[in-house]
Amino acid sequence: MSKIYVTTAIPYVNGAPHIGHVMDYLLADTYYRYHTKLGDEVRFQTGTDEHGNKVFAKAKAAGIDVSDYASQNSQKFKDLIALLNVKPTGFIRTTDKDHERRCQEIWKKLESHIYKSSYEGWYCEGCENFVTQKEYDENNGVCPDHQKPYQKISEENYYLRISDFKDKIIKAIQDDELLILPDFRKKEILELLKDTPDVSVSRPVKSLSWGVPIPDDDSQVMYVWIDALSNYITALGYPENDISDFWPADAQFVGKDILRFHTIIWPAMLMGLGLPLPKVICSHGFILANGQKMSKSLGNVVDPIEAINKHGVDAFRYYFLRHIDTFVDSDFTWDKFEDAYNNELANDLGNLVQRLATLANKNNIVIDSTEEIAIDTDRQYSDFMNLFEFSKAFDYAWEKVQNINKRIDVEKPWEIAKNGTADQLKECLTSLIKELLFANELLSPFLPGVTEKISTIFKAGQEIIPPKTPLFPKN
Ligand code: MSP
């Protein structure tokens, strides 16, 4: 048994959650459930990122006190997490007093790597990020993620001397001591690190009032990324607690847009604090609509709650964990979602359960005993899971479901019922059901709800009763 620590990015509370936010939750939850099944003690940390101008401006526009506004939206993220059947063990808000105090202590510990200087250059408020002239030129002055022109700013800032750590960070990434997944992102980051300048880590209060004050200098507040990244260790009680049981993190899930903050600023902070680097940073792709970014102006934004309500949470998890590739951008469209629901979940799995349970019930088949199935007994599946290739592990488990359907068509248990002996029928159905229970176990980190129902239906030593309504009713 190991102690495992897994985290998600903490979203900004400048609005309600959107569909893009679900990937972090679902991937981390799958990892959490898989490791829990392996018998590990897992801490699964998430939360909300509440400071910064974006949140402040939205609250102001809505005419709501900023901390009330942050609380309302933070609650919406908590509600979404519950709807997704995602089970974090910790939820931090960066406005928690303990977090703010710990952040200030972290700042003090980093002081020998921090200096004051003036900054004149570009900033993207959407990314809460300083932009180099090179990036400005490459993007013609407009942020590709937010489609807004970069702002010119000129101000006094504190800087974190990335140059103190750069070579060590590059080496840690090259040697996979800090493993960046997928590999093509690792290459991008190594390229970026070559000419990464020191990073501004504060903003004057006049430009950013909604933030954690810098210790001993009330004219400045912390740059949101310093505050946000710290959450991964303040949530464990750093600096006053010994966090070595759970730190370094085993897996940190983030979207591709924020990988650079997690692989440049974050390692620099950790090195400055004398803490080890996380073992894996897994960067997932973006959810697109017909190959396009979702945006309010294009009118193609999907509301996660609407999609969950459509066919239930297992159908939602099914689509996002199987059909959205773990590492690269993938499409969500309602048509594809419907297709996956009807042709795969309802046909492959729902019908299979119904058919097997009905046959077993009609012929009084009871499963005598089932050995506890260990989730790591299938080598190929474990390899995929351990490499964070979750969508491939899911495909692999699904193939097992499809193979059981094929076996039924070939072995025709209904004919054995007519022409064979009771023993032959029992042997055939028991073997099919055990195969289903094995596939079910492999599917359980992805589809916790329905797999639990299936285990209950086919529980050893009791009458097998087919579900009254199909597991995935068709429209
Ligand atoms: N607050 C920062 C993260 C700080 S972590 C110390 C932030 N917030 S965010 O709300 O913009 O994004 C939260 C997460 O959602 C990130 O992992 C981001 O990549 C992810 N996504 C946002 N839109 C997305 C898609 N359309 N598709 C997939 N994930 C995307 O960044």
C-alpha cells in the first residue's frame, strides 16, 4: 500500500463551470478510484482559484461583493463535482485564511530568490499572464486563447529569479524526474524553457487589489499564479506541517494551456523551498465542438449540467473518458454523444446485462462464488493505467464487453437451454457472467455508478434479477 497524492487545477471563479472544466475532475477521479482499488491511501485535492482581476471585474459588473461572488461560484464547482460522481478528499479555496497565511510564509521562504524591478510589457488578463515580446509578435498582439488584445503595462513588480533554477528544472524534465505527459508536451516545454525570463510574482495594489498581500509591503499583492500554485502544498498544511507522507504529488492533472505555469514557475518555487518536484504532470487536451474552440460568441458552448441530465452521469463519464482522448484535443457534439449512448452504452453494455440477467433468472442460475477480482491482474490494462493512457485503458476494457457479446452470439446459451444439459447451461452462463464481472471491474474507475449496479445484480449466492428498466434506456 502506498500513500498517493493527486491534484487537479483549481479553476477561476469568474463564472459558472463550463464543459472544459470537467476533464481535470474526471481524469483525477479515475486515477483516485484506480489507486484506491489497488489498496493505496489516496488524497485527492481540488478547489477554486479566487483572487485576481478577472474575478474582481466580474463581481463588480454583477454588482456583487467580490467575496460573495467568489463563494457563489465556488459552490457551483462543488455542485458540479458532486454531480460528476467525483470524490475529492479535499477542497481548498484560495481565499481560505489558512491558505493566505501559508502563502505569505511561502513568500518569505522564497525571498532570497525574489527581487524588485520595473516591468514594462504585455499582459493577458484572461490568462493572468505576462507575455514576452516574442509571444506578442507571434500572436500579432492578440491572445489566441482569449481572442483579446494584450494589455501594455508598466509597473513595479517583484520577480522570481527563474535563472536560479532553470538548469536544474531542464535536467529534471529531461531525466523524467519530473515526468511531463504526453511526451510531445514535454518537448514543447523544454523548448520554452530555453529562453524563459525571470517571472514577475507580484502586482501593485492599484492594478490588482483582490489578492494576497506581500508580507512587509502593502503596496503589492501576489501574482495569482504564486497564490494558486501554492494550494497544492498549503492544502497539506505546508509550511507548519511535515507533508512528506503525501508530497511529492504522484500526479497533477492540468490542461495544456496552463502546463507552462506548472512546469516552470511551480518547479522553481518548489526548488526554492527545498521541496521535491511532483512525479508526474499530466496535461490533457481541450474539448472542442466540431474541431472549434467552444466560445460564447460562436454559440457552441455546452453546459455540463445539461449533458449530465440528458442521460445520467455514467453516460457523461463514458463519453468524456473514452471518446475525449486523454492527451489531445477532441470533439464533443450532441450527435456523437447520442451515438455513443445508444450504440455503445445501451447496446453493448445495457443489453448485455439485460440478456445475461434474464437468461440466468429464467434458468435459475446462481453464481456460486466469485473470487475478489484484483484490478491489476490484467497486464495490458494496468500498463495503460500506469502510463496515464486512460482512454486506451477504457477502450481495452470495452473490447472485453464487446467480446462477451460475440461469445453469446457464438455459444447461443438459449439453444443450450433447449437442447443441452443443466450443467452445460450453468457452465456457459457462469463463464459469461464471470467474464462480464471482470470487465466490469476494469470499467469501475471510469463508470463507478453503473458498475456497482452490475456487481449487485450478479452477486454470488443470490437470485439474479434483471433490472426492471434497462440500465441505459433508449430515447
Ligand atoms: N486558475 C487557473 C488554474 C490554477 S491551477 C494552480 C486556471 N483556471 S481555469 O478555470 O481557466 O481552468 C481550469 C482548468 O480547466 C485548467 O486545467 C484548464 O486547462 C481547463 N480547461 C479550461 N477550458 C478547457 C477546455 N475547453 N477543455 C479542456 N480543459 C480546459 O487556469
